Amino acid sequence: MQPLIIVPGWGGSGPEHWQTFWERELPHTRRIHVADWDAPRRADWLRVLDDAIRSADAPPILIAHSLGCVAVAHWAASASRAIRGALLVAPADLDRRSCPEVLREFSPIPRDRLPFACHVIASDDDPYATLERVRQMAEDWGAQITVLHRAGHINVDAGFGPWREGQRWIEAIAGAPAASASQSTQDFVGG
């Protein structure tokens, strides 16, 4: 199986977060570890992400949540290493007025097309990004997008624990042509 790299969002992913379950359950999975999850520094996150990708046995699939999605887009802007693709779940809109100041270092969100297959999973009621904004990010990044209905921020607070059904998108990325991503939209009932 492809190596998998978990890229949590602001604050990291706690013990009940789906990323933590996936890290424990899926073979060949590891998580990045940054100096401070609560006071994120973009340079630190990008260095740690690049180190994890470099040390993978094969081009990995990145599994990012929230701020982690934006970190992946920043990494891709200057990346020289190959990855298989990325699953970008609930990207946070850091350009919104209500964005906490501590996250502004990651703004503006990159708008360049990502050079690998990627799939954005969004919610139609995410408190940290409007669906319109997430659709624009997906379009900019050349990503497929799937919209979950009433899924909040697709985290523990929204009722997502192990979220094993979300793993199907990893399999889709692993089976996608290596540097390609087609734009399509799918809507699903979340939960």
C-alpha cells in the first residue's frame, strides 16, 4: 500500500479525531509533528511536511484536515518531491475576517493548481469556510470535490470519530493516474 502522511490542522488531531483512528488502523501511516500545534509557524509546518515526504518509501498520499490542507497547498507551491496525491478535508478559509490572528501566517491561501491528484471533502455548513469559498479553493487547486451535507468541520465536534467510510477517497487517490486531477462535484449526506 502507498505510504500515508497525516497532516492535522490547528491544535493537532486529538485521540478521538478520525485522523488519529486512521493513523492507528491504516498500514504505512505516519503523522507529521510540528513544534507547536497551537501557535503554528508556516516554515516549521512546511519543513516537517517536506521531511516526512522525503523519508517515505514511495511517493505518499497526504491526508490533511483544516489548516493542514492550506499547509499542503503552500508546500506544493515550492515542492520538488513527488507525492501520489492528497485528500484535503474541510480546508479552513484563512482569508475570512473572523480568522484567528495566530493563523494569518498561512494566509493568503495559495491559488495555484496542485501538481498531483487531489480530492477536497467539504461540508455545506462548515463554520470555518463557506461552501462557496471551498468550491473556489478546489477549483483553483484542480481538485475533485465532494460535499457532505450538515457535516460541520468534519471533526469530533461534528460527530466524526473513526469515519472509516472516508477512507474510500484514499483508495480513489491511490488508483488515480499519477499527476492528474479532474474537476467534478459529488454531493453526499455526511455524518
